[in-house]
Amino acid sequence: MPQPPNRNATRAAPPDTRTQLLSGPILATMLRLSVPNVALVCAQAAVNVAETYFVGRLGTDALAGVTLVFPIVMLMQMMSAGAMGGGISSAIARALGGHRQADADALAWHAVLIALVLGGSFTLAALVFGPALYRLLGGQGQSLANALEYSNIVFGGAAFVWLMNSLANVLRGSGDMRTPAVVTVAGALIMIAASPLLIFGFGNFSGLGLRGAALALVIYYCAGCAILGWRTLRGATLVSIRPRRAAWRYFAEILKVGVPACVHAALINAAVGVTTGFVGVYGTAALAGYGIGARLEYLQIPIVFGLGATLVPMVGTNVGAGQLQRARRIAWIGGLFAASVCGAIGALVAVVPWLWAGMFTRDAEVLAIATQYFHIAGPSYAFLGLGMALYFSFQGTGRMLWPLLCVAIRIVTIAAGCTLATHAFGLGLASLFAVTAAALLVFGAMYALGVWRYFSGAGRAR
């Protein structure tokens, strides 16, 4: 009697894609798959730089206000794109690596449900707790008013941020790096052109100031949701999204990586937030100067994401197929490559800090503080790159306990170090930047130890 067709077999991943992930040359495959992601992060970086540039033209108070909100915006982007998004990508990659197509499709729909719930949660949390949080970070007077004006609009559209990044990671988990990159790059170009018009105005339109900057960001993510959603719903991708009854096992498969990864992202931002709180004591100029430096530190994360979004499916597919030694080589190659890129950026700004800081302000005091930060913290960016790349490799394995330990130790180092430097020894602003650099070194070294321990133990278990 003829058997019904096996949907898992008919819609399994294309042999060439899976072969390259499981047996192709590691570095060549990694670089080829990373090219679209690099274009994506370059576009996102251009958006961040352009926004900071335009906001800086509104004055120091406006720049300080956005600096207060920026860690929380980055938290949302990191959680949706690299944290919960990594959980989505990892779960789908492992399902496809194990030839479980029906599970991959179900995971994609559950990813959408998670995005909508978490997006709404961010909106509510920002409206309720935002004012107290920005005061805690040092906001006062006009800088606090600017922060609230910017925050309410950006987080009012949080659902679009979460949904767009979740849809992009559904595609990345199937090995499609190109589509999310094309959508992001095109949207970024449009946003960069539209932002100054919304901020400063044109013709009879007087401009919206900070509200225009926030509105441009929301429009960007809304358009991305529409395009990626249309593509996945019409079934033109390897993994398709169709409404279905929710099942806890699919939520659990995503959340077992996504929840610890979101905690990791929150702690990464908490590390910057703790430093911001100590820096804020030194006044608005110190806050603005550190904000310029912290923005470049944050920029390392999407840069590494260009590689990390490739590491998740590469490591995950090999772990799903039982090829642990190959997965370990992928993790180390990716980590060292990211360290070299971020280290080069850190060395450059340590030598010529005005290349970055000079784009955002002409205030001599703010420039001096940003320069001081780069001289001290810039050389440690290599360890940030190493740690973040190995973090994405851990997402591919589905094991997230060690990453939480790494970032927790970074926060303890910052909190204890800054407290001792300022309260016990009475040191100045430079000591806070030195503690930041030391915490990054510890962060990268802990991740390297974790990868060595995980794959040594997994190899013995086999």
C-alpha cells in the first residue's frame, strides 16, 4: 500500500546548504554566510551613528537625554535580535539539522507569539518604570524631560522591534542570511534620509526634534515587519509561518535558550547602566562624553552579531547532527576572528579618538571625557569581541548557564571596582573607565574558559 508523502522529507533543508554547514570549509563558509549579516550590521551601525549625529546637533541636553534611554533601547534590540532571536534561530537550526521540518515550522509560529507578548511587555514597562529608571541613571531637568520624550515614542512601537527581529531570526535559523540583510539595509538607507527631515523639518514643516528621531526608528521597524511577514507567510522560504494551536514544547524549545540569553542581554546593559550611574555623578558633560564612548562599545555587539548570527546555525546544526568536534572548531575560529576585528577598532579609537567622538559634539569638555574613555577602554574591545562571539556559539549548543555566569562576573567587577575607586580611594573619572576595561578582559577570558570546558566535557560524555 503506498505511503503518504513525508512532509519532513519533502521540505528538508536543501542538501547543499546542509552539506556546507556540516562538512564545508569552516572559515570560508562562515565568511560567506556572514557577508549579508555584515551588511546588515553596517546598516544598523549607520542608523545609530546618524541618529547620534543628528541628535547631537540639538544640543548637549538632547544628547544626554538620549544617552539615558540608549542602554534600554539597546537592551530591547539585543534581546529581540541576539537573545530571544538567538533562541529562535538555534531551535530552528537544531530542528533542521535533525531533519524535523514540521517542528521547524511550528517553532516559527511560536516565535511570533513570543515576540508579540514581549513587545507589549516592553511598552508597558517603559511607560510605568521609565521615569524612575532615568532618574536613577542620573537624569534631571531638561535631560530627563528629553529622555522621556524620546522613550515614550520608541517603546510605544516596541512590538514592531520584537516582531521584525524575530522574523529575521526565523529566516537565519534556516540558513537564509540574505533576506533579513536586504530588508535591513534598504530600510536603514530610507531611515537615514528621513530622520533629518523629521527632526529638523523641511519646507513649511518645522520638525519634531527628538520626537522625530524616535518616530523614524519606529517607522523603520514597522516597515521591516511588513516585508518579512509577507515573505514568510506566502511560503517563499524554507521555514514557513502558519497560525496553529500553541503547544508548550515549542515555547520551551525557544525559551530554554532565549530566556537565559535575555537575562544575559539585560546584564550586559546593566553593566553599562551601573557605569552610567557612577559617571552621572560627575555631571551632564561627563554623562554625554561617556555616552559617546559607550555607544561605540555597544556598536561592537551588532558588529559581532554579523558573525554571531552565522555561528548560531553553524554550531547548532553541527550539535544537532552530533558533530561536536567540528562545532568546537567553529566556535574558536569565530571567537578569534571577532576578537581581531573588535581589537582593531579599539586600537584605532585609542590612538585617534576624535575620529569617533568628533562626529557627535564640538563641546571641548565632552570631547575630553570621551577621549579619556577611549584611551583607557579602547584596547579592551578585543575581549568584548571574543566573549560576544563565544556567547553566540553557546546559543548554538543550547547551553546558557555559563554565559550568565560570565556576564554576572562582569557586573560584579564593575560595581565593586567603581565603588572602591570612587568611595574607598577617592579616585576620579578615569578610574571608572579603567574598571570598565578590566571587566571586559575578565568577560572575554571567562568565555574562553567556558568553551574549553563545555566541549571537553561533551567529548568525554560521547
